[in-house]
Amino acid sequence: MVSGESAGFGRRFAASIYDAFLLAALLIVFTFAALLFTGGHAILRDTAGPWYYLYCGGELGVVAAYYILNWIRSGQTLGMRAWRLRAVSESGKPLTLEAATWRFVFAFLAWSPAALGVLWLYLDPERLALHDRLSRTRVVRLTSA
């Protein structure tokens, strides 16, 4: 069981920047594989037809798998490790597949409109972002031992 204070916006945002670099690399590899599959033809909405939507779904799948698998395995993405953060359940236990999946879905919605759902943590009495509250998870700042 992990305990600690809820992480603030600054640390969460910094961790997401770290994760963005790694995700960019993963998406480049995914795109390279997709281009090999299409024989080097660009995957554009106007020219690729339904393949474009399959490609977009694959990109979303790469991003979802990165977060969900890391949260299940250790509770931390690479960015969260660097900033000493961990995603845990309300009781401080590791996330289940279901909890991690809901956290990803709600986080996608919380970050989308100018991070308003994440900035919600400044209004919340327990300093939980909107997706923390909805998924019944939290991000805690780990204290040095």
C-alpha cells in the first residue's frame, strides 16, 4: 500500500511532458510499421479510406497501452518515475486493469479541454483531479525514504 500527498498540477504536467517524448518515439515506430504495411504510401484521410481510421485507432491503442500497462505493472510511467509520482487506487493499492482503463478514459477527457479537469484539483478538498475522482484512483507524490 502506498501513501502520500496528492500530486499537484506542476508535477503531473512535467511528468506528462516526459511521457510525451517517449510516446512520440513509440508513435514514430508505429507509423514506420504502418508505412511498411502500406508500401510507403501516406496514410491520409482523403486517400487511405478506411485504413486511415484503422491507423488512428492504432495510434490511440499505442497511447492507451503505454499508460494502462505501466499503471498496472508499477503504477508509474517513465515521467511519473522521474517526478516521483505513482497512480494508486483510493485505498493506496496498485491499479487493476479496470481501474487503469477507466483512469485513462477519464484522463483523456480531463486533459482535453485545456486541462480544466486536471486543474480541478485546486478546487477539490482532497486535491484530486476530476479523472482521479471519477476513476476512484489518485496520483500521489512519493516521499523519499
